[in-house]
Amino acid sequence: MAQTIAVLDFGSQYTQIIARRVRECQVYSKIYPYGTSAKTLKDEGVIGIILSGGPSSVFAKDAPMPDKEIFKLGVPVLGICYGLQLMGRLLSGKVSRSDHREYGKGVLTIKKPGRLFSKLPKRLTVWNSHGDRVIQLPKGFTAIGSTENSEYAVIEDAKRNFYGIQFHPEVFHSECGVDVLKNFLVGVCGAKQDWSMKDFIAHSIDGIRTKVGKSRVILGLSGGVDSSVAAALIHRAIGKQLTCVFVDNGLLRKGEREAVEKLYGKHFRIDLRVVDASKLFLKKLKDVSDPETKRKIIGRTFVEVFEKSLKSIGHADFLAQGTLYPDVIESVAIGNNPAALIKSHHNVGGLPARMKLKLLEPLRELFKDEVRRVGSALGLPKEVVWRQPFPGPGLGVRVMGSLSAEKLEILRQADFILQDEMMNSGWYWKVWQSFCVFLPVKSVGVVGDERNYSYVIALRIVDSIDAMTADWTRLPFPLIQKISSRITNEVRGVSRVVMDVSSKPPATIEWE
Ligand code: XMP
């Protein structure tokens, strides 16, 4: 059995981040509901317990409480924020109630490093978010660190290996936060740091098999990182019980459908059903030029086609999705924000309930970079694992205004040349996104001795960390020149190439 660190979830928005930080330390962690019995934790061989933060006050009537017996298991416990206050309350200290929460940065001063702050600086900038605070230490505890606002910001009972910290070590803004966690995991709990993504895969495979049994699973494959990794993982777990559906909406890039067929159908031997709905999409999009309307039509048509294809496949019990942890928070956090709608289109929202399908989301606890590592460990090629983002509505939002087969084909050819040059020069891997946009304006060009009026292609190449902000990439001039001359020479119907030099904000990455 893997050495397990139990993270008891008291409802903090950071619980998953704690689990992630533990994984970063190459230790296996599992999130448990806060009330999980001490017996269960013992039976599962837990070697340490982390009590997460949470939005409640320990004085609230319905404040989530752990099983008090966990303090008698003889395993180390680390209480973070609300977890610290719980320790104060349950282990006979005193906690004072506060009606307002204290947020933000503070300076932590360590008086005595102990094992938790071993080899760390004596003064650290840390991130706080708490209401109640401990005002009298529980029996057996000493205070080893304080902040301006809290005398008991870090407390320890070195004999029983109980630690409490007021700040959040898991958040990025807490200096040396991961080191504090690592000291707890390795220095206090004795964890071996031998857990890797391979173990995650083995563990997930067991979990998928148990959940799915002999049932049938379907998955909408887009070719993007998330659905690709989910497909490869689930396929490894249940083989032929998985069917993947790939919808060709006619808005894909050159060779995209063929690449999906080759990789998943031929290489992985996944039961892959490719549905060619390109004519239907184009028909529905005819004469539509408003970007939002285009998006809505594409989203609705996708769900329609997908649903129909599922009916023709026959009975299935599960719908698998490549939902990641940030998607989970996003859809909770932004409620009716349009971005959540984008996700729901992507994730075929509404379908599971209508079709009475259970959800299977094996990547739900992971962050994007972790998913990429899982993908690599499963043998997915670099081109898939590190693929640039591509919007669900595809080239539909990269041809400005109304769509036609001709415009899409011109864009496809131009974009292929751009990708080819980006790959050849290695720049593809350095930028956030690189793509072409079709502009439905005709400008004058000269071919041979003749003047002609042809379309304009814009190059959009950006650097970004998270797509919230972006800046245009300063590509070397010779590379831009090569891309431009290849597009104007090789793509009929294009006489001019322009470069988008706008940052986000005020512009967005996509043009529509
Ligand atoms: P913008 O254009 O808003 O794009 O700066 C930010 C990121 O989101 C991608 N994007 C989409 N992805 N469906 C998606 O799945 C969409 O409708 C969509 N619109 C934009 C865009 O490619 C960029 O990475």
C-alpha cells in the first residue's frame, strides 16, 4: 500500500492545492471528507493527516468537525488555518471568535524552527486568511512562530507530532510554503518521496475499473490535451469498454481529423467513431456573421450531433470527460459567466442528465501541467501533450464574418504553412498560440503582370501564461518573412499577410 497522507477537507478553496503540493513532494495524498472516521484512516494506512482550512468559524453551529479519535491514532497531524483552530478547540486550548476575516500578507517570525521549519529562514512572508484565532495553547503545545496579529501563528506538540499553522503554506504567495509542507511530510511523517505520475496512473486505473465494472463508457474526443489524456487513461483501464466519438465539424485544421484517426484508432486501437458533420455545421452557419451567434450555433450543433451519435452507438452508462480541477473551480466560481458556458459546450453540458449518464472524470483533481505529465507517461506524443490551445468553435471564429468552404480552405492552407514554419524553427513550443486569421477584405496584389484582388491573412502569435493577458511574440524577422512569402506564394486567393501586434488587453487573443 502506498504511504498515504490524508487531507481532511473542511471546505477550503485550497484543499486541492494542498493535495497538489503534496504530490509535488512526490508523496501520495488523498482528500477525505472532514468527518471520515479515524478507523477508516487507520485501515487505509495513513501516515499523516492534514486538516485543511475552511470558510467556517469553529464556533458556528454547523461547523464541520473531524472525528476526535484521529488525535489518538499516533500519526502526525498538521492543522492549517481552520485546521489549527480545530486543534485549539478540540485539544483543550482556547480560540477567540472573530466576526471578520483577516486576509493578506503577513510576516511570520520563527522563534524555534523545530522540525517544521528546519533549515528555513527565520522571517517569512506568508499569506493569511482567517477569522478565529487561538488565544490559549492546547496542552502539550508551544508556540514556535508568530505574526503581527497572532501570537500563536505556528504551534507544535513535538512529542505527539501535532502542528498547527495559521497561514496557508499551499498558496503560491507564502514564501517557502512548499518547504514547510515537505518538512511535515518527510521530516515529521517520514514519507519516502517515491510517488510519481506512474503511481497516479496505476491508482486511477484501479479506481476507473472499480467504478465502471463491466459498463460501457463514451467520451467526446476533441484532440485537445484534456480529452486525449482522459481517453488514453480510461482506455488503458477498460480497453474496449470505451468508445470515443470525434465530431468533424468542418472547422478543423488541415490534417487534424486524420491525425486523431491515426493516433487513437490505429496506434492506441481505441474504438473510435468519427462523425463527419461538416456539411451540417456549414449549412447551419450559412450567412451567419455575428461571432456570438456563430459560437452558439456551433455549440448547439455539436451537442445535437454528439447526442445523435451516442444513440447510434447503443447503450452506455458513463460519459467520460477530461475535466480538470481548474474547470471545476471555474464552473463553481463563475456561475453564469459566459466562460462557464464555453466549458459547458466543450464538456457537452446538460447531456449526462438528459441521457441518464453517470460522469467519469479521472483528471478532476489534477492541474494542467500534471495532466501533461500523465499524458507523457501514457505514451502520448509531444504534439498532443504540448499542443497549443485551440478553441472549441475552431476555425469558425478565425474566419471573420460569414463562413464558406472556400474561406475555410484558404485559412486551412495558410495556417498549415504557419504551423509548419513554427514547428521547423522550434518556435511552436515557445509561444502560447500561433495561428492565422482570415480577413474577408480584398486588397490589390500583382501576380505576374496582372493585378488581382485577393484576401488578407493575419498572423496572430502570442506569449501568455494563462490566456488572461497576452503579448504579441517578437518572432525573428527572417522567420516572419518566410511565413509571409510562403503564404502569398502557395495559397491561392491570398495577396497580403499582416501581423497582429496587439496585446491582451485591450485586444483578445482570438479575433472573434
Ligand atoms: P481570448 O480570445 O478570449 O482567448 O483572449 C483566450 C483563450 O481562450 C481560447 N478561446 C476559446 N476556447 N472555446 C474554447 O474552448 C471558445 O469559444 C474560445 N474562445 C477563445 C483562446 O484560443 C485562448 O487560448
